[in-house]
Amino acid sequence: MRRYIALQSLFLTVALCSPGVWAQQGGSTSGPGPQQSAGQGGEAPSDQNVNAPTPDTRPLSGAEEITAGSQHKARSYVLPSLQVTAYGDSNQLSISTGTRGLEVTGSVVGRLALQRVGKTSTFIMDYKGGGLLYSRNSDFNAMVHDFGFTESWRGRRWGFMISDRASYLPESPFGFHGLGSLGGLGTGLGGSFGTNLGNLIPAFSPNQSILSGRGTRVANTTVAQLEYNLSARSMITASGSYGLLRFKEPGLIESNQRVYTAGYNYMATRKDTVAIVYGLSQLQFKGVSLGFDTHFFQLSYGRRVTGRLAWELAAGPQVSIFKNSTNPSDRRYSWNAHSSLRYRLPRTDLGLSYGHFTTSGSGLLFGAETDQVSGSVGWRFTRNWSGSIDPGYARNSRLRQTTAGGNAITYDSVHAGFRLRRALGRYMDVSFNYSLQDQRLSSTANTGVGGGNVYIRHLFGFGFNWHTRPIDVD
């Protein structure tokens, strides 16, 4: 853990001291196509008055999902926020004790967001941290931290991006309520604790879509990406990432993951892009000799309409090669797919994401075939009232090549959240929240959380949210 804290401190120091962060402020580069990069961080705060659009220029073959960009010009700012929420929790579950029962929970979470836009560079940082307090069982009290930054730079032909995402949580982030009821799509869809950080493609990060109960875990993913424009319409990319998943509770499976990709992008029109990608994912479980390498190909299509629509679809074959397999065959042929949709209407924001890929098993399996769907819908009913829902579903099936025995084990996990917000002026609001988590097993397994219907959990909450006026950064 000390190593992890030191590593994050080093990343933060390097990021804040890098020349691109304090570059002279300016807008994004002009002209369509892959040449544009500065300002790709996303939409500025809601009191933005500049109407120059900021298109999203992330490459389709890169490590981040594409977005619709913004109808406003990107700006440099600092934005602090605070959220205080009280919950009624129908079923707290501890891996170590198996304790269940009604609990009253309180959370206090602060956030600091920073965006710095230069002529050729963009720096984005987002930190959320706080604590959870429980009325009956103080052993459940926990700290929560979520940190990320992205530094991107672009010259005439070359571009570079480095990003880091880290979290310290008391349970799986799949439907976790402790950081502002953020759902399975991640923080990129906004909300009271939304962020301008882009969403990483799921294959680049350690997967945690199984509800493994209460137990502190640390997840970290570092990504670097290099881009080169062959022409005004074509680009090649190379990306690499290193991810880790660690648990404080004994008995859970820790893992390291490396992912390397290379891709070619071609802009068919101003709105449509196609790409081809080759990738290698290397997954190793800590403390054992098990692991596997997955080689995959993808054909991708993306469509972007600035400020309104972003859609991408990627799919292709893959082969996994296992080390010390428990199955006579050490190879597994399958397929992978990823798709995301962002659509913005005058009073409604829609988000949908789907992925099918081979993952680390979320700490409960030695590898899994994972299907994961996440969604988000936000409405603005009136000037003062708004609401959102964020459902998610994941199906994780164990890999026979890494598990002895013939009985299949499949986890079906569901979460859903609903939030109704009432504005109290420009910088404050109150919210009414409901969250549901449910999970079922296809067969009994010695995982510490039982079999059959693992648990169903309801949370009802009332929260207060506050943020300042965005502070311009010169």
C-alpha cells in the first residue's frame, strides 16, 4: 500500500510539473481531422458563455472512448465540490464476517476538478475523496478515493497522451454509491460528481463487475498513447497500459495486466471514421503461476456530431494462450466487442455501453468471459428539477482453462440507480437517491459470499450538493 501511495504521489507531481500543464492558454487547433487535439477534455462548466464548438478528436483506435465533444469552447478552470448524503442500507455485506442487516450510512465526499487548455496541450485532473460512516457497525467505516489525470499534447504530425486512473474503495465500483451514486459507465457521463476525464476502453482496465462484498481494494491503470498523422485523413496509433488490482481482505485473487495495441484510422467523412486494431493483453495472477495472453483484432466504426452524438462499434476475433492450464487445451478461440453511444437532446442525455471480452475475474475467478452493459439517462424537467437513471448488468463466466472441475460458475450482477435533483440556486442542490444491487450464482462456490442468490441490496438516500463558481485559470 505504501508503494501504491508513493506511486500516485509521483504521478501527480510529474503531471503538475510537466510543461504542457502550464502552457499558454488558448483554443483547440483549427481545421477538421486527426490534427486537432487540444481541448479534447470535454465540456466546460455550465455557466460557459463562449459558443465556439470544441470537437472531440480522440482516435477511434485509441485507449479512450470517443465523445461528442462540446458546443462550447474549452476553457481552463478549477472547480471544487462537496456532497453530503445519508443512506438507509437494507443489506451491508462483509466478506470477513458475513454480517447482514439494516444500516444507516452517511457519506461526505469532496471533489477538486482542474482543466488547463493550452495552444497545443490539455491537462485534466479530477480527485474525489471522503469517507463512509455507519451507525451500527463502525468496522464498516471506510475511506474512499478516486483520482485521475490526463495530459495530452499535439504537434503538427505527432501527438502524445499519458493518463492514470486510481481508486481506493471499500467494495466493487459496479453500482457503488459512495462517490455520488456513479454507475457502471464510469464518471464520464457527468452528474453532480461528473468529470471531464474520458472513459477508458474497458479492456485496458482491471475489471470489477462482480459484487464481491465489502473489502478494501486498490485499482490502478496507467496508459500511454502515441499518435502520428500520415495525412489529413489518416492516422496510426500505438498504446500501452499497465493495470493492477489489489485487495486488503484475504482470499481474493490479485492480478496484473498489460495491454498493447496498434491501430490505423481513416476519416471517411467529417463525421465518420473507420479503424483496424491489433492488440495483446497479458494477464498474470499474483502469487500463482496461472496467467494467459490474449491476441485480438478489431474492426471499428465511429460517428461523431459535435455536441450531439458519439457512437463507436468495434468487434473481432481473439485467441487466448494459457500458462499452466488445468484443461488439456491451452488455447481458447473466441471473440471480442465494444460499443458505446452518447446522444444529447435539448432536455435529455443518453448513454449506453456494451463490452464482451476476457477479464481477470474481478478477484473471485482466475479469469472470466465477461459481458457487460451499462446505461445512463438524464432529464431536465424544468429549470430547477432534473433526474437520472443508471442501470447496469454484467455476466461473468469462469474459464475452464484456469479452473479445475467441470461445474460452470457464472455470476449475474445487476445494479440500478435513480436520482431526482432540485436546484437551490446556481451552485447548490438537494437530491433524492435510490440504488439497487443484486447478484446470482449458477452454482455454489467457495467465494466467501455464498451461492444461489448472493444478495439483494436496497439503498435510499437524501443528499446535499454544493460547488463554487468555476474559477478561471490564466
